Amino acid sequence: MKKNSRTALLAAILVLAAISGCQKKNDNAGAPGPAEKAGAQIDSAAEKAGTELNKAGEKMGQALQEGGKKLEDKAKDAENKK
């Protein structure tokens, strides 16, 4: 019976030693890891793309307004020539 207890104790110690040896020691506790850095880069790129799309949308809106104004002016000129 004592032999089984010693074997079980030795097995438990070996398992604990193996688990503690497999854990990565984190010298940079609190520092962002690779996935967090990649996520931050993706967020930054998405924010920049959104800003650029807004700028492009504003320019497109202005161009459409100018085009509409020109069409309106031409329509008035054509009507006045009748």
C-alpha cells in the first residue's frame, strides 16, 4: 500500500513540475502581445480607411451638387431660348 502512495505522490509531483515547466514566463507582463498589436494595426487601418471614404464621399457630393447646378443652369438657358 505504501508503494502505491509513493508512486501516486511521485506522479503528482512530476505532473506539477511538467505543468510549471510548460508555462511561458512573461517578462513583459501587461505589454500587448502579437495578436493585440495586429488588432491595433487593423483598427488603425480601418479608421484611416473610414476617414478617407468620408473625404471621398464629401468630394463626390460636392461634384454632384456642382453638376446639378450646371444642369439646372443649362435647362434654364434652353427654356429662355424658346
